[in-house]
Amino acid sequence: MEKITLPIKGMSCAGCAVSIEKAISKLEGVSSINVNFATEKAAIEYDPEKISISLMNDAIKKFGYEISEEPVAAFFKNTDVKLKNSECSVLTQDQMAKNGKLPVSSDCKKQDVSSKNRQTKAEGLKLNKIKVMIVFPVALIVFILMMWEIAASSYSGIPRFLIPHELYSIILFILSTIVLFWIGLPFLKGLLNFIRFRAANMDTLVGIGTLSAYLYSTFILFFPGLRESLGLPAANYFDVTIVVIGFVFLGKYLETNSKIKTGEAIEKLINLQAKTATVLRDETELEIPVEEVGLNDIVIVKPGGKIPVDGTVIDGNSSVDESMITGESIPVDKKAGSAVIGGTINKQGVIKFKTARIGSDTMLSQIIKMVEEAQGSKAPIQRFADKIAGVFVPIVMGIAFAALAIWLIAGTRSLQFNEAFRFGLLSFVGVLVIACPCALGLATPTAIIVGVGKGAQYGILIKNAESLEKLHRINTIIIDKTGTITRGEPSVTDIILNDGSGNEINILKMLASLEKSSEHPLAQAIIRRANAMGTGFLKVKNFINLEGMGVKGEIEGKVYFAGSPGLMSSLKINYDDDLVSGITKQGKTPVLFADSEKIIAAASIADTVKDSSRQAVKELHKLGIKVIMITGDNRNTAEYISGIVGIDQTYSEVLPGDKAIKIRELQKKGLNVAMAGDGINDAPALVQADVGIAMGTGTDVAIESADITLLAGDIMKIPQAIKLSKRTMRTIRQNLFWAFIYNIVGIPVAAGLFYPFWGIFLNPVFAGLAMAFSSVSVVINSLRLRFAKL
């Protein structure tokens, strides 16, 4: 068996994914298939000896879908040589077949295919944007005029149109023709697919309703004599065609717009990888492409340089910013024997390390792989409207044709043929018109548009409707510590004087003066505290940076030291173990300040809790949501922060890959899990979660991986987003009720079911009126969201 992920073209709704899965899963040799509507890709496990990609393509082409590219890896797994990035090229299947083993990098191919697909999507989105800008204003104006006409028909005090009915009908005919056969072409294809293959979805429902209204209206407009002889009313339904397609197409555009950035998180992760590395070979420093770095090579990284691959330090001291991997803001001191991770930044000294993991084995590559796998494992949401359409369309068609047939067969026994035909035709069109999914098409888009706009007012950016749909079911939320619960940068929380006496301001002034020449992040935290207190700085002579331990310098003729407890031990300066232990148990880092004889003071430095974190957790508890904190930080820090905020459960010292594993474990227990984070290390977990929530102050990768972004990184927006989701989904359910209630009540009446008993008959005029009222109900109900308080 072989596993492969293929891009699919032509999907327009969640129902399309189901159709593709059904078509391919029936083929012999296909073990499993998972079509992801969000990423427009299909993950397939198949036996290449029994089934080919081209046969799979043939199986879905007849439904209007197509496999857009076939990766090189699917054909040639034993590639021995890799080309440089500059030599990347997209090769045809014929070229691949001729060459056998191709010296093509799979990373090269992935980048080319990804770039080509993004360009195609961007061009399609640009065209659809033009269509929306044309059709939506027209649909909105026609909708207003339609409501005006309905109101004028009901109340004599409202004036009728100044435009003659015949002229207005001609204008609507021209507009509806353009809208239906240009903008509405995908819906007509959906109807055609239903006729050919019995594959119904939302497009089918829109296509059948709008085309029926258009054809009937065209007949009424251009054959007035025949219309009069049949006794049919002069009313037409061109406006129905325009309004339905206009609003539904807008909803589809907004959905497509939110999906266009799918995969950008992967691209940004790939861009974090170093392009070159400086290696030591035969006592000579050589700068080579990172692809050429081998195992056990000696790599040199200078200050500010990016560490190219994973390895172990063999010489030098420095501090390394690992926040992009671990999410922790405080750089980690490195010395001989310390592990370094590819993609992290060397902040200070020169280090040499021996490579341990290269290529796809590095931690960053593994994170990239996990994000890709998590994206592929996400099952597409089956929209309620698409599920209903699969059953509703054939039922409506059956009722419409049955009504026509019954009137022609049974009606002629008591009525003349012309009269029976008139009732049959009115019933047929009435059923199709009242079943026309204007309200159904408006139900979700209008609520989503208002809900997303409401969220934006609160600084809650929602990527797509699926995010809202899933968020309201969340019962467990996992929150990263650094940058989410905490501020994400170190700051001085306390200055503890050793003997309890002395002037704190003066001591801070001396300590900050000594640290001013250091580039270490802990030193910067002390300097920020001094600036905030307005202490000023003293002149320091003979400054020495004691790499990996601290600093030394003379102030007013006296030697002072600042640094770690290890530095003080090496200087044989005694310090209070209980003091240091008390600081570290609170999850803080101690910086000791001393002269040549004794400890003068200790500065406690920590990543402090955001003011809103405690209140946000309380709000989440009120919503019945369990809150779990997960962090790569040490146990003391995690438990201290957890206790302050009121977290239900804490996982500490968790590696990036393990975060996604923890989420999978909770999901297997049946929990609906949301993940909130801001670091690159959070990307796999954000994608694995049912809903990923990124802090707007975090990395681009985290934001692109998430479904929802909270501006300004305010954690209080998490409960607000969940409240918004619940209210939006409640509105959608209400909208769907109003969208279908008119159909449920109106279709039997339009079919003439009650005419033989009580003389009740719903002709297309009133069918259109019922359809319009259902639309008004849906729009008004959606607008109520604007006034909701979160």
C-alpha cells in the first residue's frame, strides 16, 4: 500500500468532498480516502499495482472534479540525487516516465506545485471578486425592489413602481440571463451533475430553483398569448433568480477567500530553515547549502546567525533564542554538551557544534511534517444544507412532477384538459419556486457575515464559517503559557536585598549599570526596570562578560558581579540556598548581585501573567469549559502560573510534538478541544485541535495555522469568541428553521394537495411571496446578532 496526498480541483462545497470520497472509495485497490474540503486535497491509501492515479482522476472527472497535480514522490520513491533549489522544476508525467529515477528534490517539487496551486487559486479568487462586485449590488437592489412591490401589494398607502411592469420585466430578464448563465454557471453544472449522476448538493438546489424560475418567467414574458389561453398569471420570477444567485455566490466567495491562505503556515515553517551553513572541513571554514551538511559535521555559528540543523555544542558559550521552537521568551544558555536546534537564533558568542540530525530528521522538519499530517487528518465539515440537499432535491423534483402528472391524469376526470393542465403547470412551478432555496442560501452566509463582523469589532478574527461551527461545541481548551497566559517577555518582579537593608533604588541603579553593557535578555529586563524607575546609570570600568554565567565590572573603584548562582559558587561567594530555591519554586530566574565578598541583592525575573488571564479562565469555567495549560517550561514555573490563574490541569516540559499528541489523546476520549497559543512550537497543536486560536501578538506561523486570531493577544477574547460562536450557530439554526418551514407548509399547498378538499391552492405568485417572507425572516434574524453583547 502507498499513501499519497493529491490536490483536487472543482470542489465548491462540503458535499463535493463526500461525492469524491464515494467515487474513489468504490475503486478496487483503494484502501482509504479522506477528502479535506478546507485544503482541497485528498489523502489516499491505495495499491499502485491495482489502481492508478489516472483511473482515480477518470472516476471523478465525470462529476466535474479533477486531480490537478501528481507529485513526483508518488512515482519515484528511490531518488538518489537532489537538485539545488535553483534547479527546481515542474516535470510532466511523460518526462518522469522517460527518465526513470529522476534527480529531483521532493521539497523542490512540493514548492513548485504549491506555488502553482496558490497562483491558480489567487487568479480564480480575483475573478470571483469581480463577479461579486457586479452581482451583489444588483441582487441587493432587486431584493429591495421585490420587498417594495410585496409591501405595495399588501398596503394601499405604499406607491407602486413608476417603471411599467412590461419594461421592468424586460430589464429583469436581461439581468437574470447574465446572472444565471455567467455568475450562476457552477449552479447549473451542479444541476447537470444531478441529472447525469444523481449527485446532489447545494449547487443542485440553487440550480434547479433558479433555472425553473427563469424558464417559467421567460415563457410568461415572451408568450403572452399562450399564457392567457392557459389562464396563467402575468407574474414572473426573474428577481428570484438574481437574488438567490447573488447572495449564495457572495457566501461562496467569502468562504473561498478564507481558504486561499491554506498551506501558508507550512511555507512559513519551511522559510525558517537556514539556507546555508558554515562547516569546518580540513581546518577550513566553508559556507555550503544546508542540504549538503552531513552527519557529524562541525558547524560554526556566529552571533546573530541561524543554527542550520540539530546538534551538540563542542566548543564556545552563548545564549540561544529558542522561542520559535519552544515558545519560551528567555534565551537558553549553551555550553559544551548542550543541544542546539535547527532554526533557532544564536544571540551572543561563537559556538561550534557537531551535527546530530539533518534534513527531514531535524525538529523543525518534524514540526512541518506534523502540521501537514494534522491538516490532512481534519475531516471536512458536512454542512447541514448540503446534507438536506441530497435528500431534498429529488423529493422536490418528485413532488413537482407527481403534482403535474396527477393533475393531468386525475384532474381531467372532473375538469377540462386546459384547466387541468393550468393547475398542473401552476403546481409544478409553484412547488419549484417555493422550494427555491433563497432563504436556505441566506441562512448561513448572513449569520456568518454579521457574526464575523461582530467578532472583528471585538478584535476576534475568524478564518471561516467552519471555525464558528466547531467552536460552539468546544468543552475543553488547552492554553499555551508563554505569550498567551503570560506576557511573553521577561521582567523584574522583585529586588530582594540580602540583609533586608539598604536602598533598593541605589542597588537597582548599580545592578542595571553593570548589566547595561550585556546583551543577555535577563540583563535587558533589569535595564527596563531601571528605566521605568528612573534610576539613571553609573559609569562602569573594566567590564567583562563572563559567558554563560554573568558579568563583572568596576563601579566607583569597587568590583561587582551579577549573574547566576553558578557564578557565585565559582567565585566562592556564599549565597542563601533558601532564597534561590524560593525564587525558582515560583517559576522565576534569580540574578544575584554581589561584590567580591558577599551577596548584596537578588533580582527575580519571570514572564509575568497578563492582567486578564485570571478573569478569562473564570469566564471559560462559567461556559462549562475545562481549562488545561500546556507548556515547554519547567514544572515549578508551570505549577506556579497555573495556581495564580486557576487552571484545572497542567502539562509541563512538553515538547512541540507532544502538544499535538496530548490533544489527540483528549480527542480520542470524545472531547471537543480548542488550542490557544502564539509560538511556532504551537503550530502542530493548533492544527490538530478542533479549533486553533492564535494570539495576534504571536508568530505568523501560529496565526496561519489557527482558525481564529485574537488581536492584541488578549486572552479575554477567548470566552468572547466562544460566546459569539454559540450565538451565531443558534442564529443559523433559527434561520434554517425559517428557511424550511415555508417549504414544509407551502409545498403540499403548492402541489394542490388541499384543493380537492377545501379549495386551497398556492399559485406561483404566493409561492414567491412565501419564499420572500422566509428570506426577510432570515435576514432580520441575522441582523439581531449585531446587537449581541459578548
